[in-house]
Amino acid sequence: MKSNKPWIGIDLDDTLADSMETQLRVLRRVENRDIKKSDIVSIDIPSEFERLQLNLDVAKEVYKSIWERNTTIRPLDAYTVETMGMISSEFSIIILTSSIASEEQIKEWCQRNKIFYDHIVKLLSNEKLEFAKESKICTFVDDHPKFKVVSNMGKNLILIRQPWNRDIKDDPENVHLRVADSWQGVRKLLRL
């Protein structure tokens, strides 16, 4: 992957795409329960859904179906599309994901939502972090708390605030880790 611009790796689910909120919206109807994104306190979704007494098989099918009919998934917030446009003028963008969505579904979603990118790299969850550690990508935007390890390696990480990473804060000791509450915050941190 050659480019004259620096590379940035950006996660898909719950970083670019608000897939968890869409999944929960369907689960609220199916399970007839008032479950909110803020109720999820860990990224270990199977254990979280078990803790919340949600049927994991139903939840997996819902997750799969929302990506199959990805028209219901919205960008994470009102600043996502505009910020991604600004990022694309300064960086070459790799959507780095372990999403259940197929590459074709991701492309469709990005095109429909006017999300610019250069490449999509789909990996298993454990492979994604290893790829990030070993790649020449120096900046990442993600929501997963374990991605904090790349900032400890001197790579820049902007962590999009989600309920499951609420304990992670900006660390004055680690200039490579910053937390953004929205894509407007990402834009400010990238000085766009």
C-alpha cells in the first residue's frame, strides 16, 4: 500500500458506524426490553449480553442481519461524514475492522454514507491488534480499550468514547493516547 500521505487506521463498528445502537434498537423490539448502549460496560459482548440476560443467539442473528440490510446503521454521530472527508484530504485511510460485515457490505455502507477510504482490511479480532502493532500505520481511531497498547508503542490512538471504554482517560504520561467524545473531537485532535 503506497501513498504520499500518512496512513490512518480507522475502526468500523462503533467508531464509524453506530452498529451497537442499531443492534440494540432491534433487540429492544425482539426482547421487549428497554436496553441502552450505556448499559454495556464491557466490550466482551457475549458476557455482557449474558449479564443483561439477552439471548446471545438472537443477538448474533440481529447483528448479522443489520449488516446484511445495512441501511439502518447510521454513522456514529453528526460529525462523522464531514470529519472523514477532512481526514481523507490529509491521510490515506484504512478501515481496519474485525466486523461481521462482509467487505461488500462495508463498501455499500461507506458509499451510501459518503465515507471516504482507500482500503479495507478485515481481520479476526486478535489479528487486528497484531496487524496494528506491526504495521507502519502511525495513527489509529478505535473504540476498543485493548487498542490502548498501540499508544504504548508510540503510535497515536484516538479512542472514541463508548460506555465500554469509559474508564480510559487522556494520560499526560502518554502523549500518544487521546480520547474523543465525538468525531468533532477527533477532528480537533488531528488538527483538521
